[in-house]
Amino acid sequence: MRIRASLMPEASTDYRRIGENIRRARRYRGKSLEELAGLIGRSKSWLSRVENGLIPLEKRIDIARIADALQVSTDDLLGEATTAIPRVRHHGDVMRIREVLLDSSLTSPLDVPARPVAQLAADWEGPIFTARQKSDHATLCRVLPDVIAELHVHVAAGDERDKTTALRLLVDVCSATAFLLRHNGQIDLAWIAADRAAQAAAILGDPVWIGAACFAQAHARPSVARYRAFRLVAAAADAVQPHLGDDRTAHEVYGMLRLSAALAATIDGDHATARAHADEAQEVADRLGDRVGAWQWFGPSNVGTWRCLLAVEAGRPEQALQFGASVNPKALASRGRESSLHIELARAHAMLGHTRECVAELRIAERLSPMRVYHNPLVRELVSAQLERARRDAGGRELRGLAHRMGVI
């Protein structure tokens, strides 16, 4: 009997999506069909049929067992809009970060042993800082979940001194985690991390740390639209300004908020206000100079990178290239910030029709921090547009390779 296409079950595509996610997670974890089937108490043939979309995965218990065996969230297997299962192992595994953020709160931490706060602080300022400098997402994704979980324990159960230190650390750690997640395409999760930083800052009640958390919230999502947190950065900078004193970190937080306010004003078309914010940040940076451990890498070199971005957003590519040329990449203490500089230079070259130079800058940015390139919506749009323009010229082959690695083609 022949069944008309209109009567075929439409849900089969959902089953296939789940199966494909299972296969992707299984291969990422390095497990064979037979090994995973044994772990969940099913046959190899049954699992193969699930992965190939031939039968539905209809029981919650089967989904839960597979998720547990593969150490992923059930949401990943069910095919949520943004999966946390990475395509490549060395790009970082954010799945554990998500579980920690979703399963803990400042008043109800996970039941885990916590190292002394002083040790967590030393790790944050030592090996974790080095990983951040190198834009080493794999290492950060491995070590941050434990640090976040343990800081929650100290906030909930530590004495007053440990609690205060843990809260300050949590603002910094969760802010950095928000950026890590955003650069890995996990926008919703990045917001949760930034919001956790804001909760910690609110308990501290310190205007500087509240401003630092506001910065994280403003940038947890790509700075393309004028959403509420992004609109509040100018007010946050104003709130921090009376509390600067002689605290260098406070000045760095203030400077980054002014740069963010400049970007918000630029996107709003208010270039005079944007210039005023950027000039204020420049003045602070020139007084402080570059410092390897600066908060969010604030200093003259990073301000130059931001001014390159602001010029691009203002439609002034020649000025952007001038700002870019004035930046000493070696003074940018982070490979991620170097990558951002080259992304903005690529955008400027694209505006001027310099396809070869655009591709060259994007390739440098990719080598420095692949995930900043792959998950940047503006870069994806840029590559798509440039691909059409450069299919036959000398830059076409490299551009097609980059587009393929980004999933654009």
C-alpha cells in the first residue's frame, strides 16, 4: 500500500535531530556505539537506529541515561536552539559550566568540597589568568566550573571575610565566564553568568563592583542591538565616578564602562556623545598606562582597539585603520583582544573594498582566537558578503576555507 506524503508523520525530523545530537555527543566523548549501548543497557542495533532517526527516542529514562553516560545536558540531546556540544574538543566544553550555573545559587550552592578562598584567588590570578591571556577556551572550560561552584559555597557558608572575598572573586569569575560563553555561541548562558555576577555585586553593595557586573551584563550578548543592559552602561559609569579614589581597578572599571557607553551612543547615532565617552576613557588610560593584569585589559592599547571599533561603527574606515595602526599588539595582554583588533581592521578593509587585506586580517584573528571569529554575528555576515565578492580572486580560496570552518558554507 502506498502512503501519500501528506499522511507521513512530521515528527520524524525531530527524531533524526535528536539522533544526530546523540551521535555528535558520543563521538565527541570518544565512545563507540557498542560502548554507549552497554552503558545505558540497550543493544548496539537499537542505538544505531536511534542515531539514524529510524526509531523515536520516546522515553525520558532513555534520554536521561544517554545524557548521563555522555555527560551532557538533556537539552543538548533534545535539540535546543543552541547546543553546548562543541564541534571540536580544543574549542572548549561549556557543558559543565552550564550545569554549575543552573544547579547552584548564592544561597543554595552545590554540595561540593571547597578549597580555601586564598587558593581560589591564587588560581584565578595565576594559571586561570594565563589561560585567559592565551584565549585558551579548553582550559578555561575545564577549570572554571569548579571555581564557580566552590565560590558559591564560600558565599553561602563562609565567615564574613571569606564571603566578601568570594563575592568579589565571583563578580570577576562570572564576568569572564560570560565572555567565554558568548564567544562560544552560548548567549543565554552568558547572560546567566553575567546576572550571577550582578547578584554577587549587589550583595557586596560596592558601586565599583556593581559597575563591573553591569559591564558584564552589557556585553553578555553581542553588542548589535540596544537592549536594556547595554543602555545602562553610561549611568553605571556615572555611578562609579564618585568612588574612584586612588584605586586603579576602579579606574579601569570606569574606563571600560565609558568605552561601552561610547559604543552604545555610536549605535544610537549620537557620535558627539560617543566621542566624549571615548575621550574620557582615553584620558584615564593615558594616566594609567598599560598593565598586564588590568581589569578587562583596560589601558591605552585596548582603548585604541575600541576606538578602531567605534570608527568602523561610525562608518569611518580610514580613521579605523589609523587607530589600528597606532595600537601595539604586543601591549594587548590578551590574544582575544588582539583577535578583536584584527576583526575590526578586517571590517574596515571590507568597507574600503580591500578584499585581500580583509581576508588576511580575518585569518590572523582566527589564529589568535578562533571562537571570537566563528561566533561573531558581524564576522559571519562579513564573510558571507565577502565570499560573494571574492569567489574568483586571489583571496577566494582562503575565504572559502574560513567560511567552511565557520559553518557559513
